[in-house]
Amino acid sequence: MWCGGLPYMNLPRDTQRERLYYIEFLALFSGQVSRKDLTFRFGISEPAATKDLSLYAELAPSVLRYDLRRKCYVFDGGQPYFEHNVEQALHALAGDGAVDFDPSRTKRIPGWVSTSIKRQVPLEIAATLTRAIDQQQFVIAEYTSLTTGSHSRKLSPLALVNDGLRWHIRCFDHEKEEFRDFGLTRFTSVEERGSSDVDLSKDRDWNTEIMLRLTPHPQALHPETTYADYDMKDGAKTVTLRACLVGYFLRHWHVDYSPNASGNPRAQQLYLANRSEVIDAGTPAWALQP
């Protein structure tokens, strides 16, 4: 494996190499990195953290710049030294996995993950958006939608969301003056432009919690199979979600959310048993549309 034009074997030992990778990971995806980040993550001393930051600066002099006001290193727009797996990075940022400079090290047993046909998100686009979230910046983005095609939007990115199939960025759309989800694969370019005063505390659908009560489909021949599949207690499974995520969840898990359980029980093993309550609690209308 190569990085920055040099084989990994020319770099320091694995433990320090992992810290160097983490420095770049934070710089790219959060926009800043400090000695405290390294001491907290790896349990090393501050002098050791300083040494790592200095070594990384030698390896990739255009990536980091020290900010005296913030007393940390900030991303300076240079070419990354290491290769980064965007999907792995997004899961790590969302708290759903660890980041590792060599993903092959985590493989231990034979296995297979179904092939994905969706577009791979360019590193620059993903990193710019996650930095904007962390640094509370607004962006100007070229975005393509099914209804309006491609055009420029002013957005304030606020959160990273995975619906089980694809990644979304929760943003405030300044033109429409509303909070919406934007598919990560639909961004074609993104530029950070300045500070944003919008935050998630103003997003009603993000801050509203909805409780779903899921049961085996009423027409299922063997509901006990669904009980076992989903570890149901007393014949049901309850799930609490943010209101803006309900629609994604129902579709990802193939839940029949029709009013009269008209779905195919073989294709939709789960049924939304408290549909009326979900609507009354403030779920967005689109979430329960066919």
C-alpha cells in the first residue's frame, strides 16, 4: 500500500503511523486537530503528541496550518498524504466504527458484503461538508435533485445521517428557508464560504422524537419467526427516532405502514401498529406517503 508516493514501510512504526493517519483524518473531516485530540485518543503524553504533529507537518507540509487564536492546527487545503476510505470515515464520524489507516487489518474471517451500486462520494466533497458541520460554516453547493435537476444552493450543513442505505447531510436551505436532508452522492461541488448562525436547536423535525411500535405483519403465517428475527417482547418492538428519520427507517426496514395492512407480508414482515400516534406526534407528511 502506498501513500504520498512512498510505500508505508518507509514511514514510522505502525502505532505512530496510526496516529499520523488520525491527525490527517481530523484535519480533513473536522477541520482542526490538537495535541489534546491525540492524548485523549491514544493515551500518549503531550510531548509525544507534539512530536507526532511535527512529523506529520514534515510529511505533508501543505495540509496543516497552526492557528494562534484557536491554539490548534487547522486544515489548510493541501493534498492529503494518506488514502482515505470515505465510507469508513463517515461511519467513524457518526460514531458507528473506528478509523484505521489500513482497513484490511480489521478483516479476520471469510465474509462477503453485498456490492453497492451507488456512486462513491469524492473525498473532497465529503470532507468539505463534514468540516462545515464541525466549524459551523455555510457552503455554496452544486446539487442535483430528481425534481429540479442541478443548480446552486446556499446551505448550512448541520448533521450527518445514514438511513441504512445511503448518507445524507441535514442542512438548512437558505433559499427555501427550511431544514432538509440532502443526499451526499448528489453533491457535485461544495465550497465553504463563511460562518453560519443556524444550528440544530431550531430544527423541529430533528428535535422531535417519535416512537414506532412494530409488530409482525397481521397477515403473516408464522409471526413467531418475526418475533425471533427482531427480538420482540410482548409481540412488538418499539423504536424511538428523530421525526426527520422516520421515513427512511420505514423504507429501509420494509415496514408496511399502510392504514389497513395492505402490504405483502412476505416482502414486508413488519407492520407499523401505531400509525395514528406517529402522525399525531408530528412526523413529516412525506414519511408516510406511499
